[in-house]
Amino acid sequence: MATFPLTPDFVFKQGTKFNTVVSEFESGVEQRRAKWSGDLKEFDCMFNNRIKSDFTTLQSFFEAREGKLDTFDFVNPEDLVTYTVRFDDDTLSITHQTALIYSFKVKLKEVRQ
């Protein structure tokens, strides 16, 4: 499996997501259950003031995965744990800071296999 080719800048956002189903009965009583076994991680990775080769590396990687279609490995720079993730969006956007300097961000979501 391919590995995400760039290390994001610090600060980057990391979150934990659960999926809880809440059923409310006519009596007002609620029943709650976990839809998943465990949590899933989410990562907002930012890349500021990067050179064009960093952007083209990410763009090629994004296109090879066909956006959020395929999964890949991501090494979390915070704890060095490898997660199986996918892109959260099918669109990759960049900001041109100057002629040769770029900024971009991607959101990654952990997936179960």
C-alpha cells in the first residue's frame, strides 16, 4: 500500500470520531448504541509556504488515488503510528502565495479494513 508522501506542518489538527445511534422512544426514553467498534481518527494536514515540487508530489499522489476512492498509509508525525486513511474530499485546492510558493491542505479520514 502506498504511503502519504509529505509530512504536514505543525500545527495540524487531529480528531477522534465515534458513531453513536440514538433511538428515542415515545415514552421519552433514549437508547444509545455504538455503531462502530471503537473510534476513527481524522487529520487536517496543512502545508504552508511549500515549493512547487511538494505540490506536484501531492497532486500526483492525489490523482493516483483518484481522490477519496483509494486508501493509503499515513504516518502521524505526532506519535509515529501508521493509519490506513483516505482523502476526505474529491477536490484538491491550492493557494499560490507567490510565483513559486504554494499552500494547501487536505483532510484525511481513517478507514477500517
